[in-house]
Amino acid sequence: AQSVTQPDIHITVSEGASLELRCNYSYGATPYLFWYVQSPGQGLQLLLKYFSGDTLVQGIKGFEAEFKRSQSSFNLRKPSVHWSDAAEYFCAVGSSYNQGGKLIFGQGTELSVKP
Amino acid sequence: DVKVTQSSRYLVKRTGEKVFLECVQDMDHENMFWYRQDPGLGLRLIYFSYDVKMKEKGDIPEGYSVSREKKERFSLILESASTNQTSMYLCASRQASSAGEAFFGQGTRLTVV
């Protein structure tokens, strides 16, 4: 069965500092992996996704994520955080069409940014 | 742009009422999902549908049912609303034949009193 774990419920970083949000997944085949962001009162927006090829993927707003199969991880990173990055971040794993296309999310990590 | 539209942003219903949450997508996506979002619990999958009239239970289907009579529309039904179903409900759609991302509606904040 698919599952996603985001170990950090809440993270606080200073503006300008680097950021890494952790995501571990459980899935029997090659997963499709996603990171979404949800700003307060807003819907979910896709930051980036991985489905094959280069294990380091670039997304919007200066975010990147690295797929590490050996660690079943897909951690999200940003070199320098801006105050506008304060939001909730969700990692998700999706199955392929012939496995039903299910999409499972983690518990989310809330990011606070200190001035 | 892909659009996923949920019929209501806010709903207040009484305990025991039958509640319908409607979701429509305009991109001919095969997959549609209903999630429930609660603080600290993330998005939990209630039901998803991979084709018209086809559905599968997610992680928390108890107290809910769904209907998908047309490809573009996916309805979530609370047969007898209870206060523990007060939550934010999110609908999403996704093209299943590739590594398609899910597109989300704006959510329905349901309060059961």
C-alpha cells in the first residue's frame, strides 16, 4: 500500500536561510512523487513532480527536490527562504494508471519564516 | 487552465442531514478524488474514482459515499452528517495515464452543528 510520511509537523527558519523538508514514501513500484504548497486560505499548488529521469527536479519559486530510491525519500529544498514561503507543504505519492491512479498525501509540514 | 470547481465554499448543516458536495472538472480527467483536510492530519483520501461509475474506498470512507454518473462530475455524500465530519473537503482531478499532477478545487468548509 502507498503511504507518505512527513516527519516534521512544523519548521521555523529565518529569512534567507536554507530549507529542507523531509518526505519518505512507501510504494512497491517506481513512484510518481509530488510536492504541493498551500498558502493560508488558498488551494493547493503544485511545486514540482518526479516520475522518471534525473533524480534532482526543479520546481517553481526556486524549489528543488531530490529523489533517492535507496532511502525512499523525496526531500524538498530551497537555498534561501523568503517570508512569502510561509505556508503548508505536502508531499504526495501517486500510482500509475494500471494501478488505479491513487494519490496519497502526507500529513503536511507547516513552515514559519522569521524575519 | 484546468479548472476544478466545488459547488460551495462554506456550508453549515445540521446533525443528521444528508449533505451533497459537488465537484466538476473541465479537463476530461479520468481520476477524481475527495479528500478531507484537518489540522495535523494532512489530506486524507475518502474516495476516489478512476472512471465513470467506478469508485474505490480511500483511507477514511466511513460515513461517506460517492457518485460519478458523468466523467466531469464527482459527488461526495454524507448520508447522515455528524459533528465529527466538520472539516475542509477538497476535490481533485488527475489524468491517470501518465505522471499527471492533481488539480484541486478551492475546498468546501463544512460545519455540522
